[in-house]
Amino acid sequence: MKKKLISMTADELLERRICCGLGCQNCPYDPPHKKGNKTVRPPEKRIRLGTYSKGAQSSHWDLDYMSTDELEEIFNTKK
């Protein structure tokens, strides 16, 4: 028998008021996926810890989750 996984939104996870530590894709807590954590990460700083994310030490997919200031810092060629 296969388990059916349910994807919860960040808002649904916030309603729980505590991180379950199960590696939810939309984990809104900081640091993410730490059981018992109650610190909420600001929406503009939330990242996913998937195959193509900062948590997986990759590069180009992270640009979707970075703030404008962080992107400008990366792409600024003048030093």
C-alpha cells in the first residue's frame, strides 16, 4: 500500500505554530525542518530545501528565492 503525501501551504504550516521537522517543502520556519522550532522566517527569505536549493548547495535555482538586494549584490560587477 502506497502512502499519499499531502503538500501543505506555508499558511497551513504556520497555523500549527510549530515546526514538525518532517522536511515540508513549504516550511516557513527558520531554520527550516528543525522539530519544535517556532521562529518564523520572513516570506522574502524563505527557501526550499529540495534538489535545486541552497540547502542542497546548488546555484541557479536559488535565484527564485533571493531578495532583490541579494541578487544585485551577486550580479554587481563593479567592486
